[in-house]
Amino acid sequence: MLVCLMFTVINIQAQIKYGPKIGLNLSTMTLKSGGVAADPTTLVGFHVGVITEIPIKGNFVLQPALLFSSKGSKYSFLGEEVSISPGFLEIPVNAVYKFDVGSMKLFLNAGPYFAYGISGKIKAAGESQSIKFGTDDNADIKPFDLGVNFGIGLEINNILVSVSYDLGLLNLVPGTDGTDDTDAKTKTIGISVGYLFGKK
């Protein structure tokens, strides 16, 4: 029994793939307070990091990743453009199902992501300042975020090309406890290219 378990673990380890991932973020951040909502426009950012692919069963695989992801949005207040661009250390954990399409594979993915803010800028009136992460009224944004993401893509000779949609679920406005209508949440379309080292 122990020998069978050992060989099973070794076989799974031999099939695990990993590699780099990089791409473009097209993000917005909803922002409302006192019943008034700002009109966000898309902010262009990026994501970069590493992905791992772990076989589960058949065409199902688990694909966790560790990424740096820049998000945010632009707004216009009284004719003045304001932008906020937080950078998150992000861990998406996706379940992936692959379909054989000739020499390629079409895949669908979905799962949660966990993120923690580590950098970023707020720009307004020609000035720029670093984002202060925290949970009290003196902070700009709460550091922790989580959400769901889903996407579609193609795998060609271990090269992954995909499009995804990330929906943040947490209110990122500091000092809020859910009793008021002050709210800020992220939404991001990601376009990615990755490569998985390992057996095809």
C-alpha cells in the first residue's frame, strides 16, 4: 500500500508543469459614497508571475499562480482627471478543464483569487503620491482583497494564451464596516501569455 502511494506521488510530481505568465490588465474600480457613484474609466496595467499546473483527473487540472497585478481606475472630478493604481500580490487558484481541438487544446478555467496590496500610486492635479494601505480612516485602500475569476484560452505546444475576467468581492474603502454605502471594488479583464515547462 505504501509503495503504491509513493509511486502515485512520484508520478504526479513528474507530471506537474510550471512556468512564467505575463499579460495586460484592463481594469476599473467602482467608487461610490453617499449614494453618489463616480464614473470609472479603464486603466491599463499588467500582471507578471509564475503558474503551476497540477493534474487532477483526465482533462481536469488545478492551476495555482503567484502574480504581481496592477489594477485601479481613472475618474473625472470637476474636469480634473484622477487615477488610482494599486498593485497587488495575487494568488489565483483555478480549476481548468481542457478540450482537445486537433493539435491544440481549448480550456476553460474558474476559481477564487486572493490578493494583498503592496504598492501603487494616486495621481491628481499633476501630483502623485504612494497609496497607503490599511484599514483605518487614514488609509487610502484596504490591503486585502479576494474575488472570483473565470476565463477561456488555448494551449499550443505548452504555450498558453488566455482571456480572463476578475471580479473583486470585497469593499476596499478603509474604515467601512458594511453599515454605509461607501464602496470600492475592482473589475479586471486580463489578456495573458504563459509557458509551461514539462511533458506535453
